[in-house]
Amino acid sequence: MSEIYGPSLETSVPDDLTLPQFILDSSHPLRPIRPSHVPWFIEDAGGRGVGHEEVRARTYGLANGLSLRFRVKENDLVLIFSPNHIDYAAAIWATHRLGGVVSCANPANNTNELLYQLKVVNASLIITHSSSLQTALGAAQAAGLPSERVITFDESNQISVDALIQQGLRSEPNFVERRLRKGEAKTKVAFLSFSSGTTGKPKAVAIPHYAPIVNVIQMAQQQKVNKNYAPWEEQRYRPGDIVAGALPFFHIYGLVVIINFMTFCGLSIVVIPKFNFTEFLESIARHRISHLLLVPPQVVLFCKHPAVKNYNLNGVRLLMCGAAPLSASLVDQIVKIMPNAQIGQGYGMTEAAATIAMFSADEKLGVPGGAGRLSPGVVAKVVKDDGTLAGFNEPGELQVKIPSIALGYLNNDEATKETFVNGWLRTGDEVVIREDHEVFIVDRLKEIMKVKGFQVAPAELEGCLLDHPDVSDTCVVPILDSYSGELPMAFVVLNPNTVKRIALDPAEVRRVKVSIIKHVADNKVAYKHLAGGVEFVDVIPKNPSGKLLRRVLRDRARDLVWSKSKL
């Protein structure tokens, strides 16, 4: 099989605009006209809607306030460490108006995890929320960032985003927004988003403004946005439709697909700060949400949770699942629960600035188990272990050439060379592509787990485990889980003194395991905890060069899980 080409991009893509200039200030042939009464964002709790002019005004006011108060300027890094918030997008776009760069962090990170990100990106300002404030202040102090440079979306003892907006709106302009030179959007960094790539600790992916802009246009073309391809009631994305903004905005899925693509399409985003399933069902009913963008664990809840039977979900018109593969059996179940919905999957990654493939707008139901078809402008090849190209229906690593490709990893040439090779992006995913160009994710070749849709690098957990006094060597592998997709399990070689303690008192086995699990829980965000458990082994298998033979232990973990299920 030679290289596979997705459809050609049919329209031009501006390469001299920043992301807010594209989203807030410009028009495009694929962009529908949003009626003036249709809000861009809706607060989940209170139902307050924020329309286009208010979004633009708040973005400008915040940009001016940041310039006046903190002298934020070209290439300064603003780190957003917060749950979803009605002003989250404005904070991103305001930073971009000033020529700055945004790095979004998981609000569940602990102080050490946030400190790591602060140091990697060299942040000059943190925008957080009162619920994450103490962690933000602790990390800022450790990074040498003054506490007054930590601001909050809501009211607290710190200066608030709204106060900055009001200051910016009542003051004379303190900045001049720069228009990029022709082609500069392809090199001007907009985001430093964190990904584990194909291996190792999380790395800062440098994403230029052009990447999310072209990805939005790719999705709009593939999804036939603003095209009269079907009766109005059957068209997938229409101005006035309402989408659930429940996925975290710090994640590339929420950042590009929800915040930018959905606003481009004219949908209203219900901003949901924290996902709680029964409250989510209430939000769907309260706001008449028609579009659900989810990850597999959330789909599992719709299929299994007893509260679902109390709600009428016939108004859901679209369910899109991404971030991790969704099994065919779950698709079969969810179809019965949402009979009127178009249901399918998309596939992408941070290094691609979101989407690589998506299920067709011509299908009410995507191919069960399939990740969709290649987006416009994408070229793909499937590479076998020996470096030759696979044929149709043959497995191999998916490599793609995409217009939305990232620039590489910040200050990490070695990792960049491993993942970005001669214009090709190595996805690290083993796939099969059928003759009809449907993509199926078979396995992950990269050493990355997907827990509830989030990336977990085994090497990061192994480094944490080796800090535990009882651990001499370790290897972390995934085990399958019907809800989370995968869970981390640690194989551990104990140090000799611990082995002696256990020989004297077998009850030490449980105590040591509990201690190891607690050590990880104390140092890592919740989805990185060792929910798959800890198993003691005499030796960690390695090849002659010392590389962990992770697949050997993955197979052993699978056998252990199977054995326990039979007890």
C-alpha cells in the first residue's frame, strides 16, 4: 500500500492571523452566520449567556488589563490552571492579542506537577481558580514567581480576571495588536500544550497559531459545515445547536474541538466546570443540549448508570467520542440509549493540534470500532516493524503528514527527532486502514497509557516509584478496565532489606503495597494513581541494552487479571 491521501483542502487557510483574529474578527466560506441572539458561551449553573460582542469586549478588556497591570507582552507565557470557566477562552485569546503564549494545565495537578510545568514553559503569570489557588500559590513560590502574579477567574484574595477586564475597558489602550506577516502564523507559537509524545515524561508541544486554525477548517470541510447537503434537521452542525463543554478545556480535545471549532460552527457551549454524571444529566435536560463530545468512560456511564433511565435523551443529535478508542459493543449499547443521535468517533493527538480523522457527516452511525476517515489535507502511511509500508488491512504504525502539525517539543531536540521525522508525525499508534480508508486503532506502540482519555507515561510513574525506599526496580504497564479504558499497574522489585522484613513478617506484604500505592497517590494527579495495583517480582525483564521489556510484563499483567477474574 502506498501513501493514503485524505480529501484535498477546498478553501484557503489564512497564514497571517492569530487564533483570536481568526475566531473573533474574521469570516470564512465554511463559517455559518450565527444569529445575534445565539450566545457563544452559557454558564451551566446560572444559565447566563455571553454573546459575540461581549466575548470580544471581555477579551480586549482582559488583554488591556494584563498589559497595564502585568506588562504582558510578545512571547510572555501565561499559564492557565483552572477548571472550565466562562472566561477561559477570553483568557486564551487575550494573551494571544498581546502576542503571548498560553500553556494550559490540569487543575487536578498537585504542586510538584504544576511546578514542573511552570519551569518547563517559564511562565510569567498564572490564571487559576479559587479551587486550585493554594496549589498555584505553592508552585509559584517554589518557582520564584511572586504571588501577585497569580490571578483568579473568580473572587478571592488575589486580583480577579473580571477586575482586570473592568480596568482594561475603562482605560486607554496600552497595547497595539500585531498583524502577523504572511506565513508567520505557521511559526508563531500560540500554545505550549503538554503531551508525553511516544515516550517519557510530559513534554511541551509547541503549537503555532496556524495549526488550530487549519484544523478547524479541516473539520468544518469534513463535517460539511455551512453546506446545504441534507435537510436542515439532519445537518450535523447548525448555528443555535447547544454543545456540552464538559471535557476539560486544558486538553487539546476541549481546547481545539470545543472552544474553537464549536464557536466557528455557531454552536453555544455550555461551560461545565467539573464533570459529575448525575449533574451532567441535569445539565443536558436544563439547557436542552443537543451535542455531546465525550470520552469512553463517559459513554460507559450512559450505558451503565441507573439514573439514565430517568432522563429523555431523544434531543441529543450528536455524540462524538474521542481521546481513546470506543469499543464496538459500547457503540451498540449507546445507540439504543440515544436513538436520534449521530454517533461516531474521532482520532487525534496534541502533536497534530487535535484531529487527524473523524467519522463522516454522511453517516448517522460511524463504523463500529473505527476511528473515522482521514481529515482533508492529511496524508497517511502505515509502517511495519521492518520499515516497509503495510498494505490495506495490515497492521503497522500510523505516520501522517498534516497541515496542523506542531513545531516540535520545547527545548527537547531528541524527543522532537523521534516523533517528527522528515515532515512525518509518528503517532506511535498501531493501526489498520481498510480499502475504504477507515482507520482502526489496534494498539499503542508508544509507551503511553490512556486512563479516562488522559495520557499517562509509565516512565513518569516509574521515576516516582524509584523514590520509594522499598523499591529497587520497577516497570509500570496498563491493564484493561471497562470504565477507565486502562489503569496503571506496577511490577516492583523490592530492595533486600524489605525482602528480609517480609520474610520475618508476611503481613509486611500488604503494608508495603499500601505504602507504595500511597506514595504515588501523594505525588501524582488522581488518574495516574496505581489503580491497577502493585505486584512484586524478582526481576524486571530487560533486553541486553537495558531497555525494559514492557510487553512481557503487559502479557503477565493480562494473565494476572484473567486469573483473578476466574476466582
